[in-house]
Amino acid sequence: MEGFTWLIHKYVMHGFLWSLHKDHHDHSNDPPLEKNDYFFVIFAIPAIALMYYGTVNNFNAYFYIGLGVTFYGMAYFFVHDIFIHQRIKVLKNTKNPYLLAIRRAHKQHHKHVSKEMGECFGFLWVPVKYFKMYFNKQKM
């Protein structure tokens, strides 16, 4: 899923559906819900359809693909919306190097307010340089 996420984020969200994703990068007006939040529906509909089709056919691979998309969406909600963007204040002062690396990479992604010149399009995998920043601090 991480590879698909990177491709979709870079070429769809920062591509032809930038109109929905743009407000996620523009922090001049932080409403409780953004147009970007509609992506959960965009991804939930095919996931539900895949799970339904998979159950009609004796739990074939389509069910498990839909289930994987659903679990990945749940992880996205907890990590991205709750942990990174602190929509619910939890783990705000974590010292965990992996979580700090994810948060830092996401900040680097949001440094760019236009759809061009972006970086760090992944979700759970981040470039090694961000891990090194926090793992080296742990050794000191």
C-alpha cells in the first residue's frame, strides 16, 4: 500500500485533484474539515465495493484487497490526522525516533504550499535522513 500511497499522493493529489488537496497545504484558514477530507470517501467507496464483491464470491482476493485499503485508511486516520496534525492531542511530546521522523518528513512535505516541488509523499515510510536525525540524538 505504501507504494500506491506515494504514487496517488504525488500524481493524483498533487496532480489533477489538487483542487481537493490544496487546502491541506494552505494553513491560512484551518477549518475543522478540509476539502482534502473528501479523499476518505474517494478511497472508501472502492474499498467497500471490493469487500462486497469479494464476499459474494466466497471471500476471494478482492475482499482482502478492500480490507487492506480499509486498514490502511484507518492507519492514515490515526497517524496522519490524530498524531501528525494533532486533531486530537495525543503523543504530542513523544520521544520515539520513528514517530518523530514521520512527523518531521510530513512537515517537510507541508513546507511546499504549491503542488510542485514537493517531497516526502509517503506515509509510513520516510527517507532515511529523517530517521538519522532522531536516532543519532538518542545515542548522545
